[in-house]
Amino acid sequence: MFAPDYTEMPHWWEAAPRPGLAERALPRTLDVAVIGSGITGLNAALELARGGRSVAVFESGEAGQGASTRNAGYVGRSLKHDYGALLARHGRARAAAIYAEMQAANEAVFEVVAREAIDCDLERCGRLILAHSPRQRDALTAELRLKAEHLGEAFEMLGPDRLAGEIACGDRFVAGALIPDLAALHPGRYQLGLLRSVLAEGVPVLARTPVTAVSGGRGDLTVTTPRGAVRARAVLFATNGYTGEGAPPWLRQRVIPFDAWIFATEPLSPNQRAAILPARRTFIDANHDILFARHSPDGRRILFGGQTGARTPVLKERIAALHRMAARYLPGLAEVKVAQGWTGRCAGTFDLYPHLHERDGVWFAGGYCFAGVPMGTYLGRKTAWQMLGQARGATVFAARGFPTVPLYTGNPWFVPAVMRWWNAMDALAMRR
């Protein structure tokens, strides 16, 4: 199943190779030290620099080598809480306010891409959510009808006859919900475009400079690295799933890292691609542990991901298992070889919400739960605006508590068990 030139480099690095920035001298003092050079960190650094603050971005490896250039490149309104559930729990005003911010996060990507003139294949291609069973179809229809009525979000339900024009899945799915305004982009090129803008503002991006500790208090923090220490008035951890030992214990106790897995096929002919994914949309299923598929932006490959949260010491073994899974749902992939397989580290939170949080001058934005591209863009900017004292920094994701559980210290040993539970729930929902 593996092509002769199989590699474990993310597909996105083909068109957007990591830049290999030259070493820069450490600044002595900063207004804000941003840790992490992905979507969140760069959006925050850009707004802070333009707001007159002295900023530097610290990166443990090469710029953007983490999940910001390893994800699927989906742009949408994904939240791990259904609108209907929020409506029942909090009432219409609160539920609508939360989902209004999910829409704002979606639009923030378009705003940034247009303002910075970033060529990253951003396209409103639409997304199809696939139902395995009538039970899933009915639940999905009810949720989307409620959102259409309350929020004005358009959708269309497609039956088996119309699914054939979207995805060659045989009878694996009974229906699909088409959300026409959702989008996709090339995440590697998006990150490089942000990096270009940050560097143009004169912000030092300190590659290969891991932060090993942050000490002190609000207004007088010390950021320690193997290359020396820097004093900063504030620190932003824009590290999401890569929040490690350099972060304060209180932060590590609230972030749950987990792994995601994706492969890209060998280059395919137009006929091959049309026989597997006739439509150029993004696809997910209606499970908790989602599978997802899309065309590469250049149209030459199909990307497939799933089995999120699973663990394996050998990446190639996980990619092989993922390919077998893909062939069950998209039979046309059975004879297609895998050319690229990779993983990236995502992060969730105990309440399954994204969070913007500050304690003693240390800030965090993350816990995106599968919505890293829009939420990283949105909360990166919101964090910067809050640091600048601007009213537009307000967000419901900063107004919530940031929970943890007793005895958790940052080791997500329980993630495989949680995923097994969700898989069991999915199996029940998939019964016909």
C-alpha cells in the first residue's frame, strides 16, 4: 500500500517547505514573548507589533513545524457542543452568542488572508457531513434545521441518489448534509504567509529556541531558553497540543494533547480522483471520532485522516491501519498507494471548549478541539487585542472558567480509553 517514494513528511511541506530561519540574537527585554510560531502565535504577534508592542516569537524547532502545518486545512464552525444542546442548557441568547463567535472565527480567516494577501488556496468549497445510519441522519437533520432557523446557516440534505455525485462510497452512508459556505485552504502556505507578514513588521522569530521555563509575575517575567533568558512584561503560550515542560504547571493541567493521523495518496489521474471523490469538497462523517477526506489544493492527490487519539510507536503502522479504514469507506482507495503519511499534535480541554486565559501575566489561547485554523486565527487576534486593552478583544471563550481534574498533570494517559468510549457510542449510532 506504500508508494516507492513514501515519506513521513507532511504533504503541505512540499509547496511550503519550512523556512530554516537564520539564528537571531535574543532581545534583552520585550513587552510580549510569544511561544509558538503557528497560526495562533503569528496572528497574535502581528496584531501586537502593529499595536506598538515589542514582540518576539520563540519556536522550539523550525518555524511552523507543529500542527499549524500538519492539519487538514479545514475552515468552518466546528464546536464539540451541538447548538441544540447549548440551547437546552443555556437558552437561545447564550447559545447564539457562542455560535456567532464560531462564525466570526470562520470569517476571520478570510479577513486575514485578504488583508495580508496570502496565496493559500482559500476556497469556499462546501463541506459534506456523512451519516452512517438513519439515526445519525435524523439527529443531524434536526440539529441543522435548528441552526438554520436560529442562526441562518444554510444546509441541504442529500439522499443516497445524490451522494453518488459527491463521494464514491457505495452504500456506506445513507445521507449527507451539505454546508455550502464552509471552506478549505493550504495550511502550510497560510502559515508561511503569516510568517512573512510578521517578519516584515520587524518581529524576531527565534527558531530552534525552546522555552524551558517562565518565572516571575505579571509585568516582570523571565523567559528561560538554552540560549539565555529574556525579560518580558507578558508571555503568550500559543502552543496548543505542544504545551510542554516549559509551561507553568497550572497550564499543563488544563490542556489535553492528542495525536491526529493523515495520509496523502500518490498522484492520481483525473479519472481516478473522480472515481473516489467526484466533488471538490471537504468531507467528514457524523461520528465523534471523525474520519475526513479532501482533495489536495492542486487536485493531484486525495488526503484522508482519522483514528484521532490512537497511539502507536511506529507511524507507518498507524498509516497502514488508516489506509485499511479508508478503503472500507472509499473502496476506490484500496488500490491507491500512500505517498505521504504524517501526524500532528492537537489539543482538547476538559469542558471541550476553546479557551483564552490569563494568569499572572501568562496567557494561553488553545484547546481547539479540531478547529485549529479558524480558532487559532480568531483567538490569536483576540488575545493580542486584550493585551492591547482594546474592547474588540472580548470573547465568550475568555469569560468561561478553565477547568481541570484532580491529579492530572499533563500526561493524557486516558485519551485512548476516552476514544474507545466514543467509538462505542459511534458504533451504536451507526447501527441501521
